[in-house]
Amino acid sequence: LPMMAISNITVHESLPTGGYEDQLFLDLPPESPHCPVCLLVVREPHVLVCCGTPICQVCIEHTRANKQSCPSCSTKEYANIFNRKQHGELLKLRLRCTNNEKGCEWVGELGDQERHLTNECLYVEETTSETNIIQEEIDMLQEKVEASRKEIVQTVPDELMMLLEDVTEEECEEILEEVYEKYGREMENEFMEGKEEMMREFKMVCERADKLHQLMEEELTELRKLDEKITRDHEELLAQIQANDLHNSRRILQLKQQLSRMKGIVVPIWY
């Protein structure tokens, strides 16, 4: 059962939103599965029940969200199942870092790419604190979706999952149609209900983020007004001090003149 498209939102801007680009891999086998939507090597591979075609998790979620027919055979009603065997094989492929054009020389297995981008790569762009706050909430939602997915997948017998892993491409269509009739519809309905709930929660996260941004803008406006007021008060106080200094200087000179006259000495006054 696929996860929500929320998993595409990540702090690692180097990761693409669809499949993996062919040129990143060192020795990509010719038979490597490619997605019919993004035309790249499949990421989080699923298999379409109607025609046995491999497809990215992100791409099938996008297709379903837009209520489109099967991107491979154009069937209107279809299901998809996560291909664990194919996913395990892809994780063993060696590839370059997605930031190799920026200068990163890392080479490793696909399964280690996320760890490298998270902890090691020096070319991953840093995100703002506001983005980090939103990302934390998204991660929490993603964990809920993953827990729901595992719970639903556990309802499928192990014998059936083993059969799906060993099935040939020619037998795939017939077997998966039977699987869909027996398990797919119920699983799909449960997933769609869970997905709608997660999307509502995600919308609430976005609304809270918008309110936080609006509040920050209001506080920034108030700070600017306060800064302008402080500047005006400082200028007025400085002008008043200068006027008082001039007045005091003249008063002192006048007092000196009076004192001089009293002594019979004339002292000129300069202004």
C-alpha cells in the first residue's frame, strides 16, 4: 500500500520528487525498472495490478490524486502494491551523490543516500527555522501514515506476498487481478480514508504556518514603527540639547559682562 505524497516534502532539496536519474548510477542494469510517468528509475517501486507495470510511489499517488486512469494501460479502475523485492534490489545499486555537479564526490549504495545527504554531504542547502518547524510536523504525519500502511500490509498473508515476489511478468497480470478482487478493494478504501484524514491534518499544519508567518510580519511592522519613533525622539532630544547649550553659553557670557561692568572692566560679547 502506498504512502502519502507528503513524503516528498523534505529538507534535502537535492532529492528529486519523482524517480532517480539514470546518470547518477555507476552500473545501471539494462533491465532496471523505469516509471511510465516520470520516465526515471522507479523510487519506492509499486506494481500496477492491471498491467504489472512498475511505477514510483510518488507518481502513482499523484495520478490517483488527479483521478487519472492507469498511466500504462489506461484502465480506469486499478490498484497498486508495493514491490518489496524490487525495492531491496534497487537499494543495493551504487550511485553518485545528487550534488555531484556541485562538487560532492560521494559514491555509495542507494540505501545509504539519505544518510549521506542528512549527515555528511557538505552541499545540501540549509533550510530556515520556519521550514524546520513545518518539516517536523510533516514527519509526524508521515510516521502515522507509515504505521497505518504497515498495519494494513500485515493483513495480507505471507504466502501471497511471497507469490507476488516470485511471479514472472507474463503471470503478473492474471495473479494481481485476483489479488485485487480479494484484497485490493478493501485495502484501497482503507488507504483512501486514511489519506483524506492525513491531508486534512496537513492542511491544518499549513494554515498554522500561514498564521505564524502573518504574526511574524505584524511583529516586524511594529518593530519598524518603534525604530522610527526612537529615531525621531533621539533627533528631537539632540536638537533640544544643542539649543540648551547655546542658550546657556549666551547666558554665561552675559553674566560675565555684568560682573565686568561692576568691576569697571568691559568685556566684549561674541555670538
